Amino acid sequence: MTDGAAPATSWVLHVDLDQFIAAVEVLRHPELAGRPVIVGGRGDPTERAVVSTASYEARQYGVGSGMPLRLAARKVPDAVILPVDAEAYTEASGRVMETLRSLGVVVEVLGWDEAFLGVDTDDPEAFAARVRQAVLEATDLHCSVGIGDNKVRAKIATGFGKPRGVFRLTRDNWFEVMGERPTVDLWGVGSKVSKRLAAHGIHTVRQLADADESVLVGELGPRMGVWYHQLGRGLGSAVVDDSPWVARGHSRETTYQENLTTPAQVQEAVRVLAAQVFEDTVKEGRPVFRVTLKVRYAPFFTQTKARKLPAPTTELDAVVAAAVELAGRLDPDREVRLLGVRAEMVMPEEGDPVERTPIRGRL
């Protein structure tokens, strides 16, 4: 900036790669371009696995992430079904993130396929176009860019820009764009929370913003009630942080090719998963303070149960015992097709673990 020039405006850009995993597979197999591609499990629809991603051509048939692979194959009989190749996606993601860093901006990586950028510019649309072009030239991958005055609005804006586009969402047009949309369209509001809000007559984003905060606090708690109220107005942090990501927890899960039919089988499987997760936390050198058990009953009903430990621990037996205790709360008469165990760790800067908002990334 030259002397006397007005400072550029600070923006948050959210970069999201379009159909990332499917796009990487099409680059590796150009003959698949334009065909419905589904990626999941070991690529065998006769096995129990879920869809990791689907190309836009497959999504037109109603295929989406998390859907049973067998069901996806029935929806799109002529789809090409490929196994998950995490190593290839990690490599492609790394090239994308390095490209973003080369633009001279702060980059906060959210995962394989998305990142926030902190940008000072008077023309964010022009910079977004520059981002899209740089990523395409370096990796042959397309992306969409959301422009916002904070992370919440930038993240939500990206959805309006997809695919291969740019959209700006700020305080000025928040209610024009989002006001009449259902609360589930907000980043961080899932189906369970939206149903709890609906029980209080809160169906739209505008209604959430205008709601009595005491009602939200009564339903969702003193911290989350206030947070969801702010979310209805599109409020959130505008700080983009490029410090190295520190994992809050580790998870292991297994889909069993044959259902577990007895409590003894379930408890033994949980012990194995809990021990594996504990070993992952040992490498981090931080104590565990909460254990969560995920179960998917046959045919496809999923539940989670969590337990905060009496005190943070670095003891294997304590983590395994907590997971087994949660397993004891499961319905003994229902067959189990999937189990998962997650161990959350105390963060380096925290003397005592605190509750977190459900948003990914740092807010």
C-alpha cells in the first residue's frame, strides 16, 4: 500500500473443491469424465460400506455421502464404483493448499477439500477468480469460492457458488439470502437441532435470529443457546488462523460384514476399537477427557452416546472401561452393523476441557 492510500478491506474467502474425491479419480481415469462415479469402501457394493463422495452425475440420482454403497449401486446401476484411496486425495489436497499459500494470503486448512483465506482487497470477486484460476492451473481441479465478512457467512456463501462459481454473503444481504431458508441450511445446525428448534416454532433463519434468547438457552443450554442465536444473524469470527491444526480427538470405526448379535460380541469389538483409539492419543501426548461411542443398528439406524471422564486420563484401562460402559447402554436385542469409538483430548492451551461449538475449524 502506498502512502496516503486507503487500506484495503479485509475479507474471509472459503475455498471448496468441487466434488473433490470424484474429481481426483476422474483425473486419474480420464475415461470416467461425464459418467456417474461413486467412491466408497473397497469399491465393492456387495460389501457393507458407505459412499464417501459421488460425482455430480451420480448425485442427480439421489446418491450422497454417507449412503449405503449397496443402495447407491441400486440407484445408479451403470455407475462406476471405486475404492477409497486416501493417499491420493491427501497428495492432491496438499498441492491445492500449497497453491493457495502461494497467493500470499493467510490459509486455514479445514480438511482435504476446503480452506479459509484471509484476504485484504477492495475487489474480493476478482481475487476469488484469481484463486479459482490458480487452483485449476496447478492441479486441474475446479473449486468454488464463498466471500464473506466472517467465516460463517463465507462458508455458507460457497454453497450458492457451486459448482465452479463465486458468491458473496455479508451483513448487507444476510437476511435477503438466508432469512426464509430453513435453519438446517445454517453451518452447524443439523437435523436434530433443527427439530428441537421447530418444537419452539422456529423454522427459518429469520425466526432463529428473532427468537427469545432465553427460550434457546432453556432448550440448548447457556452456551449453545446464545451461539445458535448469533448464528441466526450470521455472526461469527473473522479471524483466519494458519497455525498448525491440533486434533481434538481420534476416532476408529468398523462396519462389520456380518452383524454383531450378542452383547458379548459388541463389548469385545468396543474394547478393540477403544484400545486402537487410545494408542492414537498416546502419540499426541495429551490426556483423554471424553469418550464417545457410535453404533449403527441393523438395518441402518445410528446413535451416539458420550461420557465425560471424572478426570482427564492417560490410562488405557480408564478409556476402555468408559467405552465398554457406554456399550452396556446399547439395546441388547438389536443387531449391530457398525461401531465407532472416539476419544477427545485436552487441548494444549486448556487447563480444563470446555464444551465446543459444533463448527469445524477454529471460530
